[in-house]
Amino acid sequence: MIQWPAHSKITCLDSNDKIIAVSARSRLDLSDSLMLNRDEKKPLSCQIEVLTKSADWTTWNSINVKRIEDHIAYDLEFDGYKVKIDRISNPSRTLCSKPFKWKLEISADYDDTELGLDKKPIGTRFKVARSDASVKTIQSNIEKVFGLPRGSVCLLTPEAKKANLRSSIKSLRNKWKNS
């Protein structure tokens, strides 16, 4: 899992520069902090500022900026959101102890038409399963979210056989798509 840099402060601001999420302990789940209680029919436009006092992060060079952008994308896309990331600040020799800013456009990812799935709201109980997740992980998550007993959920192949627990969700989706 991609993580925020150590000793970082993450601040999210709405279009009126009002703080909507903040963390000073290097821990912030963007999807929960920004999207959990929102009307998902409208995309969220916001800014995010990140600064860190980690000894491993000295300047906002292109490599460090990309690492943060990858974290932002991973955090939101993992929970089924689409995110457009635009840099407000420019990579340079600016110290990482000064905030670097991005503009985010976050929307719900309902692009399941190719799989023929019904559109479901994204929230506490309905999130898109990551394609690189294992069948075993998704089965366990379904049991946990719905409070079901261990072993009660079983994903099946189009042949009505149990899906291999080590296979990925992507391969299972492809089997269903090609059946």
C-alpha cells in the first residue's frame, strides 16, 4: 500500500478555501474524508496541500511530486472514484517543508457498462472491487461489510464452480465477460 510521507501534513480545501479535511499525523483516507457524506451525482472540486518534515523528503522534485500523485490516485481509485489531478505548484527545488498544491476533480466511477453490472451507489457497502484484488480478499471483505459468517460468501465462475481463491478479480470478470 502506498503511504503518505512520514511527518506530513495534508490539508484539503474546497473551492472557497475552507478546510474540509486535515491531517497532521501522515494519516488521511481521502475517499472517507472527502466523499463519504457527499452527494455523488456532482463531482467534488477541491485543492490538496501536502508538506512533510521527513528527512527522506527534501525538495518537491518531479519524483516526489509523482509519488504523492500516485498516492492520491491510489487512495481514491481503490474506493471506486475517478480523480483528475492538476498541479497548482510546479516541481522545483522548493523544500518539502513548504506546501505543494494540487487541484482535484473527484467523481464516482460508474463505468461498469462493459461488465453489464447494475449501477450501485458507492459508499460504506458498495464499492468497486479492485481488479488486482484476490477472490479470497473480496469474499472476506463482503463477509465483513455485511456481517456474514466466515466462509459464507463464495464467488463463482460462469460454469457455476468456485472461483480459485488465488485468482484475481480481473480474471474472474474476464471469465464472466467472455461467457
